[in-house]
Amino acid sequence: MKLLVAVSAFAAMTVRSTADECFSPATRYNVCEAAAKFQQELAKSLPMQVSNNVTIQSALVIGPRLSINAIWTLSNAELTGMLQAGGVTKAQIIEKLGAQTKSLVCGQPATGAFVRLGGEVQWNYRTSDAVPVASALVDDCPRP
């Protein structure tokens, strides 16, 4: 019986903390609902080519996080060869992707406001042969 009470108490604490992460502390705006709305709208257009070499394949919601999965047209071997030919390290391309992703997310009024209210946008990049390249999480945006 004590185990059942302990498990129930733990489950209640877990649900409460998960629910709390959905609400902006200042405004009590539900960022989990907003993330779900972004995902639903985006899903209508998928797959979506966003540049010559990147296509958004899917979008998922995990609590207050909108997670976008993007595929490059390059295979891992092609990407590695291109980086080597340009004298660029994988760490440098990951850093550049992070900065570009933050600029993209924060530069859009709707997603920038979503992040400022406590939401998160994560872009996961992989090659055409399914090799993960980078994951860029945007969890803060400067005020405009």
C-alpha cells in the first residue's frame, strides 16, 4: 500500500511539473498549446522545401518544444567531402547552423514571441542517408 501511495504521489508531482512547463510564468500563456498549433499548421505543408538543399520532413511537439526535422539533400559522404574541400570542421558547421537557426526563429514575429513566452523551437538536421548532423535548440530570443 505504501508503494502505491508513493507511486501516486510521484506521478502527481510529475504531471504537475510537466503542466507547469506549459505556462509562461509572467502571462500564464499556454506555450504547449501554441506549440501544438504551430505543428498542426506546419504539418499541412509537409514535406516542405525551405532551401535548395533543405527539406522539412516532419514536426513534433514535446511539451513546450516544437521539434522540426530537416533533411539535407547531401549524403553524409558528400557533406564530409564538401566540408573538407572548404576547410570547414563539423564543429564550425554546427555552430553556424545554431546561429542561423536562432536568427530564423527569432526573426519571425510569431515564433520569436512564442520563444520569448517560454516555448522552444528545435531544428534537427540530418543528411539524405539519415546521418544526424546537428540539433539546434532556440530557447531564448532577444526583445525586438
